[in-house]
Amino acid sequence: MVSFRLPNVLNAVIKAHLDEFVRPAKPKNGVGAFVFPCRKLVFNYCERSGSSRAMLEYLQTRAVQFARDNPQIEVIVQPRPSRHPIVRAFYTNGQQRTKCVRRCTVDEIPEVVKSLRDHSGHRLRRWNKYVLSDTPSVRGIYSPFHTSEVHVISDQKPRN
């Protein structure tokens, strides 16, 4: 007598059809994990230049603490002879931004580094819509100023 493996074949066919209907989730920030947009910061300075004096002092005093506070960012320090000091940021979307810090003081350089760290890496553009959504609302953005009823919240009882 010949035996058929019908249940195993049916399970394979059903599994193949289920895989067609299940859409894979797109990886996004906030869904399961957060991917920091800034992946690498490069500090370039000249050892002999007077414009790099503040950058050298920043690197000797505060750069190590910045690297400890931000372990998700790769910090690289490179000499750049006969050039002004710059801070270059590389982002996960492939973009990069560069800031020259030749006229900055030691107290202003951390602000520049923080602005590069907190930037998303996208080019600046004007947003036509205020809310970006995969499922836009038909009604629009809710605002309490669009209602005709006025509600007053107070602890006092109304006088009769």
C-alpha cells in the first residue's frame, strides 16, 4: 500500500500562502528600538595654528567626557595641518554636515557639537504639511478652538 504525506504538503502550501499576506514591518524609529541619526563625529585641527587653540583645549578637557556620554557615536580626532579646525558629522542616511569652529571659544564648541549631534541629517526644507503620517486623518488636526461649545473648568460651584 502506498502512503501519501498529504498533511505535510497542505501545511507547506498553507504556509506559503500565509507568507504572501503577511506584510513585513518597515523598520522605524520608535518601533522596538531607537537608531541615533548621528553615527560619527570627526574633529579636525592643526597643531601649530592659532585658530585651532580653542579646539585643542576642547579636545584635551571636554572631548573625552563627550565620548563617554555618547557611546552610540564614533568620535575620531584627526590632525589637519595648515587648515582651520572643523567638526564633521556623518549621519545614518548618508548625509554629512561640516562646521568650522575657527572663531569659536572653548565654551562655544560644545554647543556646535551638540547641534551637529542632535541634527537628523536631512536637508532643511519647508514642510507643507504639519503632520507626517502613514494613515492621514480625514478630519484634519484636532483643535479645541474649532468647537462651538465653551467649557469652563473651575473649582467653584455656579451661583444660582
